[in-house]
Amino acid sequence: MFTGLVEAVGQVLHREEFEKGIRFRLSASDLEGSLHEGDSISIDGVCHTVTGVDGPDFGFESVRTTLSRTTLGEFVPGREANLERAIRAGEPMGGHLVQGHVDGVGVMEEVEEAGETVFLRFRMPEEVARLTVLYGSIALDGISLTVNRIIQDVAEVAIIPYTWEHTNLGRLVKGSTVNLEADLVGKYVDQLMRPYLEGARSED
């Protein structure tokens, strides 16, 4: 479980394809000494297991299913990624509950700078759009954000200077893809309500 508060920005050093997916190696000097083999870590909002650690570098493997549902297939040496270690019991929850299970890939529609604030507008796939509410939470590349505007399937979030400077959001341009995770509570409510909604439709 994560909070969506990015701890560090790592850099992809190596990728190697194998039968079941891709092996990656990243460098994260800010997390040196705090990562261990077997740890869970959020990489651009996708939960993975650390497979090895060598100083500031660590490895992980991404299987085909994960690659097909996220942006990790785009990772090449030099690419930056948002990193967050799994939260531990008793630590403060500064963001919102994030599982690291991506619900869909969004496409950036507009990046607008307005003074010190940057507004990001991105198109959501249907499975994310129906779970997203105004002023609710959404995780974008592993970052906990508040939705401040929705127009059909396009959501808008406002990025403060600190978040802009301490994440990899500076890479985003129109057409960029991002990993999206809808609010956890919304997903459970949707699942619980689905039988009743489907029953109502069948009676029409």
C-alpha cells in the first residue's frame, strides 16, 4: 500500500527483455540504503518487487500483463520514474490510499502553465472515468492528486511548484501517456453497487 507521495525520482539504467517480460535496473541515490531485496516499491504508480540492490541501483521485473496495462513498456535508459516505498504501519498518511494497481492509461491533452501552477488535463479511459469524481482523489504516475475539474472523460489537476520540481511531471507534453489509478473507495463502491445497477437495467 502507498500514499501517492513521491519519495524520489529514479532513472532507468538498463532494460532487458526476457520470455515473460522485461527486467529493468534503476538508479535512485535518494533511496540508497533504504531498499532491500523483496521490498515493494511503486514505480510511476505501478507496484513491483525489488529483485536486487547494488548501492543506489535496484532491479525489478515487469511481466507481459503489467506491460500491456501500464506505460512501463516505454521505459528506456535515461527515462525518469517516480518512486515510493510501501508505507509502514504507524507512518503518517499524507496522500490517499494507493495500491499501485493501475486501472488504465491516460493521454495528456494539455499542459498549461499559469503563474506558478501547472494545470494538467488528461483523457481517461472509461474504466477510470466512471470512478472519478470532482474533488476526489486520483493517482497519476503514482502521485496523489485532487481532481479539480471534469469535462466528460477529461480530468484536470493542478500541480504546485513543489510537486512539479520533485517528480517527473516535467516530461509531460500533449500526447504523453500516464498511469492512472482511480480512488480505492470508489472502486469498492462500484463493485458493491454493480449487481443492483445491472438488475435495474434488466427490468427496463
